[in-house]
Amino acid sequence: MNLDRAVLAFAGVVVLIGLTLGYYVSPYWLLLPAFAGLNLLQASFTGFCPAAMIFKMFGVKEGCAFK
């Protein structure tokens, strides 16, 4: 798995967890998937993604989007 796929998989997990917690626990948890979506949007324009930096520190090999 390269860095791009790891970031997308992590974002998907965050969205699903946020939706699940928003449904069962509190609607305030819906802010979590909103934050993940905003982060993906800004990363698409700037190329800066904190999750990509963390995955890179763990040794995930680079993809073509985040270098």
C-alpha cells in the first residue's frame, strides 16, 4: 500500500467512524467527517496533509500525490 491509498483509507475510516458515532452517540460527532472532508479538500489544492506526514514517518512508501 502506498501513501496515497493509506491516506484515502484512513479518511474513509474516519468518516465511517464519525457517522456511526453521530448516529448512535451524539450528533456532534458529525463534525469529525466534516473535518475529514475539509482536510481532503484542502490537501487536494495545497498538497499538505498531516496524515500523509505521519504515515511517511511510519515508513509507508510514497505515492504520486503526497511526496
